[in-house]
Amino acid sequence: MDYWNADGAGCALLKTIGAGILGGVSSWEGALKGAASAATSAPLTPAIADLVKGIPGMSSILLENMISDFKSSNNKK
């Protein structure tokens, strides 16, 4: 595992620090929540991507849902 790959420790650490800084704009509680969220989700992202790739047609279904959600959110404005 390379340090700066998507599943590397460096990438997870960078995301954790960034989320802590951005979450800390409002409060220390936000900083802790942001850092904790990034620290737990960063290592799981490649595994989730592999699961989605393993389900036939799932990538296209997710893409269609994302496009639909984007269009509906822009129509509300």
C-alpha cells in the first residue's frame, strides 16, 4: 500500500486533518466530528468502491440517481 494512494495512510491522515479544520470553523465539537468522520470513512472508500464494481449495473444505476438528484435540486432554486 502506497502512502499517498487513495487507500494509503497519508491520504487518510490528510482528509482527517482537513475535515477537522473545516469542521472547526463553527466549534471544537464540529472539528472533532469532522475529523472522526473522515478518519472512519477514508479507509472504507476503496472497499465500498470495490463492492459497487462487483454488482452488475450498479455503477450506471448510481450515476443515473446522482444525475436525477442533481437535476431535481437545481429545479428547486
